[in-house]
Amino acid sequence: MSTTIQLVIGNKNYSSWSLRPWILLKHARIRFEEVRIPLFTERGTIMLKELCPAHQVPVLYDGDLVLWDSLAICEYVAEKFPEKRLWPENPQQRATARAMSAEMHSSFATLRSAMPMNCRRVINDVDIDSELQADIDRMQHLLTEALNRSGGPWLFGHYTVADAMFAPVASRFHTYQVKPAEPVAQYFKRVLGDMSMQQWYSDAEHEAETISRAEL
């Protein structure tokens, strides 16, 4: 099936928001054109102004449509390609998957700040205070409940938008050596070992840019 989809993303080493729609498209085997913006560079600033209405990534172009929010992009992709089954078919499970995705989209500010995504590093001494621990505990609770209900291997049995929304969390836990309990540990192993995630990591390793504020 031909497509006009173009996805504008940021640096793969750091941009968790870019990873979400990118890995959803890859996992669903939907063809798209990738445009990478080297953030916090002179060229990147120009590209942001030209391609990104909110001066943020990711942005999806599909014909005349422009979408500038990661969850909205994932929702649109799921609707555009219903045969890919990117939401659970059961209405209650679908509602739960949407609630989890929305919480991931709007919450966990402490975790995002204290554990920025960095695919090229492993850090063993992150300071886990009570606020960060609360975010970690809530994250593990959400994922554990979903996996126990579905039986795995993905959050709702087969791969859905929810898995794409939580993919950067597996990367963060690995980078900062946060050890989740089962079944989350096995789930994160699956996420990080996925072929699409491995491609993302490989591309991140070959990027030349460094964003100092994301380097703890």
C-alpha cells in the first residue's frame, strides 16, 4: 500500500517523543519517509521553524494533514490503518489502553526530568528520591496490571499504541539501571530486543550531536 506519510523526528539518542510514533510505524510495517532534525543546532533551529508548527518534534505529514503531537499521530495511524489492529479490539481493553497511553503522555514529569532518554549511556548512580520512586512505582503498577490481564507478550497481547507509548520507558530504565520486577522485567527485555528498537539504538549510536542538558 503506497503512502505519503512523512515523519519528522529529533535526535534518536534523546527524543523519546519521536520514538513513539516512529516505532509504531515500524512495528506495523507502514512505509514512511523519515526526516531527522538535529536539535539544538543552527541547522536544527531552521528545520524546526520550517517543519514543526509548535517548534517541537515529532510532526507527521500525510497529504494536507499536519499533526504535531505524538499521541495524536499514533491515534491517526491506528485509524488510517485499521487492519494493523493498533488498538485492542475489545472495547474495555481499548479504553484501558487509551487511558494508559494518555497517562504516559501527560504524567511522570519527575521521571522524565530525572531520567532523560539517552540510548548511548548506562548510568549506575541516579539519585532516586521519593518523588521519582513514586513515578517508578506507578509505572511498574500500570505495566504489571496490563501484562497480568493480557498474559503478554505485549501489554494487550498483540502490539498496540500503548506499547509504542511506553517504549521509551524501557530505554530509560535500562540507561539508569532501574531494575523492575517481573513481569515488567521480561517485558522491557522484549521491548529493547525488538528489531525496530535495535534499529533505533543503532542509528542513535551513529549520531554526532550531543545535547548537554540531556547528559546527566
